[in-house]
Amino acid sequence: MVNGAGKLYMVSTPIGHLGDFSFRGVETLKAATVIACEDTRHTRRLLTHYGISAPLVSFHAHSSEQTIERLLGRIESGEDVAYVTDAGTPGISDPGGILAERALARGLTVVPIPGPAAVMAALAAAGFSADRFVFLGFLPRRGTARAEWLGRVAESDMTTVCYEAPGRAAALLTELAERCGSDRPAALARELTKLHEEIRRGTLGELATYYHEHPPRGEVTLVIGAARPGAGGRSGAAVESLEDVMAELKDSGSPAAVAKELSKRLGISRQDAYRLLTR
């Protein structure tokens, strides 16, 4: 701990319902010298609701090194800095983790102010075992990284939680149904704690069909049940390497046909598959 330094408070904020904000969270923000946040306009509405007048500074995923240094410098000079994400607990799929890591490396004190988190809310209502679970955040958009991500979910013997944008949720459910088996249990939670909250449970196949017909709106959290021991199909198979698939498909048809199959096997776009074939 640095003598005379202030503290960095990681303050959890509501993910929807403003009544979920803790008394301690409100008091911490009221006492802070400055509040760092992802979106000042969004956070200002929250502060206005609770009568909090501390000044705001912007800190987001694209903030410069100078911004981080300024915040750390303020803490070192004795100021208390609070960090809030747009919603939920800081450090979970947002830049708060970077700020906390850098503060700790400088010998500064980081204080968690617990509260709402979409991960925990979805787990509590999904109806799956949460004694052990894995949180995988947002999945990679394409390429072998996406295929490896899907493979981890397929083979996991623990409940898995992830985030997805509403416009891509149905496609993800389809991919998961193909990789994990369409009968794998899952739950999709959207707009948690808000007016139109929905938690729909079923199998991956059922959810994929439903959300292709009824595209979800709002923030989406997906909970996938653990793989059954000895389950067959692709859920139990190791993720195929690029080299193995390329070798198998090399002479199996026209470039277009091979690119189509490569795209399916590795979870990448056909354009990316064709580039791999012609590199």
C-alpha cells in the first residue's frame, strides 16, 4: 500500500432495475473524488437518479495510456477514484480489469463494492448446477479461435455462461446445437431485471428454432448445461486442427466445395476458408 494514497473502488451498478443498487454503492460514489466510467451520458442518468454529484471522467476500452496514468496519478496523490461499468460488476467483459491490474501493480488498494452481475443473475434463474461453472465472455467472431471456443463448450463438464449480441444469438445457438448436440439443455436470459425480462429454457435445438423465428432484443446472457458423461456426437470430439482438416479435404472436390466444408468444420466464414485454401 502506498502511504498517503487514495483507493480505487470497483463499484457494481444495476444491470437494469435501479432498485438493485446497493446502499454501499451509492455512498461510495457520493464520497468519491471522481468517478471513471465507460459512458458519461449513461452514468450521469444513474447519478442524477440517486443525487450523486461527483465529477465524471471517461474510461473505456479505447482509452489512451495517458488516461490510465492520470487516473492512477490521482489515486497516488490521495484521491479516491470509483470505477463503474455501464451496467453490472466492473472487470467482467469491460476495461475495469485493466485499471485494477495496473493499480495493484503500483501498490495501490483496490476495493470491490459487490452488486449486480448478469452472469450471476442468469445462473440463479437458469436451473442448472452452479457449484462449478465457467464464464467465457463474448465468443470470437470467426476463425479457429471461434472453433476452439465452441469446442470448449461442447466438452465442458461444467455449466457454461457467455454473452452474445442479440442479433447474433440465434446463429450462435444453431452452431452450439450442431457442435454440442441439439438436445443439450440451455437457457437464454435477456433484458435481465428490466421490464421485458425473459428467461427461456429448453434445449439448444429448441432455443435455436425459437429465436430464429423470434429474434431477441436487448442484452443476452446464455447458460449452457454441462456435457453428459460419455455423450456421443461432436460434443465429445476434440476440436479439429486446421492442418488436419486441410489435409483431409485437400483433394475432395472443387475449391468452392472444399471451402464450404472447411467453413462448416472450423466455424469460419466461407471467405476466410477460401483464403486459407489459396494462401
